[in-house]
Amino acid sequence: MLFTQILGYTAGAITSLTFLPQVIKTWKEKSAKDVSLTMFVVAASNEVLWIIYGILQNDWVIILTNVCVLAMSLVMIFLKLKYNTKKEVKQ
């Protein structure tokens, strides 16, 4: 494996963890009150575009990184919708 590939996969792995702390915090606290739904919708849309680009370039670093971030973005969108609905009903 070339140095550039190792660098790419390492950067991709770190980038893939970007939203993980927010996902864990939201899941544990069962609250997404301070989470921006718009930000995660924009992020998910962006990830889809990056995945398409990665496929067209046949670049697995881009594809894998953005699939992981897309998954976390979708989880956050789900949690935001789930917990906002519950909070509104209780108030």
C-alpha cells in the first residue's frame, strides 16, 4: 500500500468519526433539542454527492468515508425527529 493510500484511509477514518460524539450524546441523553436538523440534512445531501463523485472516480477512500458520515447524518436526522416529536407531545 502506498503512503498516499495509507494517508487517505487514515484521514477517511478520522473524518468518519466526525459526527460520532454527537450521535452518542444525543442517543444517551434522548434529547436533540440543541441539534440543527438543517445542518444534518445539508450534510446528508453533501455526503450523497461525495459518494456519487467517489463512485465516478472509483475512489474507495471517498466512498467509504462518506458512506460512514452519511449513516451518522441519517441517524442524527432520525434522532432529531424522534426526540423532538416526543418533547413537543410532553410539553
